[in-house]
Amino acid sequence: MGGELEASLVELRHTFTSGRTRSASWRKNQLRALLKLIHDKENNIFEALFQDLGKHQVESYRDEIGVIEKSATNALDCLDKWMAPTKRRLPLLFFPAKGEVISEPLGVVLVFGPWNFPISLALDPVIGAIAAGNTVMLKASELAPACASFLAETIPLYMDSKAVKVITGGVDVGEQLLQQKWDKIFFTGSPRVGRVVMSAAAKHLTPVALELGGKCPTIVDTLSSPSDIETMVKRVIGGKWGTCSGQACVGVDYILVEEKFAPTMIDILKKSIKNMYGDSPINSKYLCRIVNKNHFERLHKLLEDPLVAASIIHGGSLDKEKLIIEPTILLNPPLDAEIMTEEIFGPLLPIITLNHIQESIEFINSRPKPLTIYAFTKDETFMRQIVSETSSGSVTFNDTIVQVFITLYIYYCFIKLEFHFLYIKGNILERNQLKFSFVCLQFVCDVLPFGGVGQSGFGRYHGKYSFDTFSHEKAIMQRSFFIDLEHRYPPWDDFKLKFIRFAYKFDYFNLMLLLIGLKR
């Protein structure tokens, strides 16, 4: 593997230095090829995701295929604009001159794909890297072997095999990759492995983007409207169990709620879980399974703590053979238990009660910075307080990690369109015979950056931010030989010092007075 890996890296480096990945036409052709792959092999992707994680086709399309279609299409539509030089207005002091910033590719980049979203979170960074004009080595996760094999076998059939390569294998392969010199490393995974990646990258001064995770809290303010409560509960369920059974870095990790409101919320939670997953959720075809026995045992161990087990108020059933854990709710487990100190990454939902919801800010600030904070509230003052007094990768109000879903009806015609919303109030918009039903989230919104802060990671991507992550913004200044002021050069004197002082202040009036002898 060592020789093969080095040969692949040499070929990637040679392809990049040849310059062919820099053209807009090459980048667009690769993006179109990726879209064709996704369209041609949709059923293969469904099957691979079911084999690895038991994902339902709807969930697979929503969280995997649809994400890539959206990202690649957006990159195609915007690429010319992204690549265009950005003019910069220079101070008059530099006249005659002009300045601009151009985005140039970094070179040969390494992308580590995760196992929980083994298609979308592997290919989404690749889209950004290709759009920016880089060559790419994608390390597919060995914990999702069917998807890894699919990517390794299929991508060379559609994309430039000398510029985009997929490598499979376990930890040993990952270690070999990290020993090589790259121009950028993009890693999605756990903080533990993220430290290993960052340490290895430091040896070559390689820049890294780490998309990690952490314990993402959900703040639930007391809501009075029954419809608001029902909507909140459904969105919490979608953000906890609806995405890979809680095996998601942006998944709801725990809930903070006022003690007086908790019984109402919990009662509706239980009823809604039954409505979505049936009387026997452990047998539901809409729940993903735990990825493997090691992760299953890790989650099982969290529940074996006697004080944690005593806090279970719903669920708790496990099927070791099928690797299924039913949606489980825990009320006020010990705060020093592992379930409250480590990222859960599974279908277990602790609920922590507070006397006042404002205490949630101090609770969150006492722990490592999360990847995202979800908050359900109508209190604008409290919203501003959450934004200004906490630190996280992002904040989403009144929703969680549900994806963009739009249905458009026009009298007798059905037309499929894609819309990008920044912020939407309400669930239904009716106007001029058009009816849109949607839920929207920052995670898949291409005009907002996605990434962590502190222990939840650093670096950002999605849309233009992906392009920027894999680009170097090069400053270009072009001056003329016309006008060369001697005040720039030694020998120094008081006159030149005054000139430089005024120049730094862009004080053109006093500069002119100084030059014509009226300022001393």
C-alpha cells in the first residue's frame, strides 16, 4: 500500500502542476460528472447506505444524495462568479495603481470522509476542493464498507482519475496518509482523531479544517401555543432520531428546559415518538441501526450506570443482534456521568431541568463550545442573549437539523424547483395558487457557513465557503513607474518622518501643505 499510495500522490501532484485543474471548464466538467454519477447510481447508493447503516431511502436521499445534488449544482451555477478576481479600491496614496484579490487552488488536498454520512460528508468537501481547482485524495471510512467500496469503484469511472482518487482501508492507511505532505487536510470525525490529524499536519505545516462535533444543546423555552409545542417536539425528534439515529455531529445531544414545562414537553415527546416510529420503535424501518458492535456497546455502557439507568423515563430497549436502540429519554441523569460529559452520538436523549431558562446560558458556557446550539423560543431578548453570551459554531432558532424540503403545486402541473431560504417564519406559505411546505436549516443552507469553534472544530464550508476553504486568496497590486517619491528612501530626516506620519493617516491635506512648504 505504501508504494501505491506514494505513486497516487505523485500522480495527483503532477496533474496539479500541469495546470489543467485550474481552468473553469475542467472544474465544471468534474462537477457535471459527479452529478451524473449521483443520478446514474442512485439505487446503488440507496443499497450501500442500507447495508452500512440501515438508512431508509427517503432519509438517504434527504441526507446524502440530495445534499450532493444541491451542492454540486450550486457550485456549477456560481463557479464563474467565485473564480472572478475581486477588485479592491486602493488609497489615493498609491496612485497610480490598481489592486485585486484572486482565488487560486491550494494544490493536492486530503479529505477524510466519516462513516455516519459516508456519501454526503465525503463528497461535499470534494465538491469545494474541485470547484477551487485542486486535486483530491478522498479517504473513505472503513466503518461504512459498502459506501467506501462504491466510491472507490465508481468515482474513477466518471471523474478524472488522475486528479480525483479514492482510497479505502483502516487506521493503518489513515496513518500512512498523514505521513505524507498535503496542501490541505479536511477531516470530519471525532475530537480524539482530530487531534491526531492536527498533530501530523503540524509536521509539514499543513493547514487543516476540522469538522468535529461535541454536545449540541437544545434550549426549550416555555411555549404556550399547543401548535408551537407540537412543532417544537417534532423538530427535536427529527434532530435527534431522524438523522442516523442520533449518530450525527449536529444532532441534538441534550435538552435544557424549565422544570415546570418539562412534563408537558415529555408527554408530547412520547406520543410523537409513537406516531413516527410505531408502538415498537425497535422494529421500525425508519430508524437507522448503530454502525457496529463497538459503538453499540459504548452506548449500552452509558446506560449501565445505575444512576443513569434510574433516570430512563422512556425507551431503553436494545437489540444486540440488529444493532438497534430504540429512542430513549432520560430525565436529569447525573451531570458528572459519562452520558453528560461525552458526546452521545446515538439515540439517547437526556433532559435537564432548570428553575429558569436563562440558566441554560451558564450551563452551556460551563462546558466545551458546541458545534451548534438549538433554541426554541419566541423571546427576542432571550435570542439576543443566547447569541451574544454563548460561543458555538452556529445557532439555530426554532428548528434543528431537518433538511430543506419543498413541495410545489400549481393547479394541474407539478414542477420541481430548488429554493434557498436564509430564514423562514411559519410552516406554510400560500399565495397565488402556490403552496409551499418546507422546513429549513442552516446546515444545508449554502449561503451560511458551517463549522465549529474551539473543541468542536475550526474551518468552515458549504457553498462559497467550501470554495474559500480550498483556495488561497492572493493579493495582487500593480503600480506604475510614474511618480516615485524620494521620501520613501534614506537618508532620513525630520521632513521625511513628517511625511510618513501624514501618509499613514491618509492626511492628504497636510501632505500637500508639507510638499509645497507651507507645513513645517
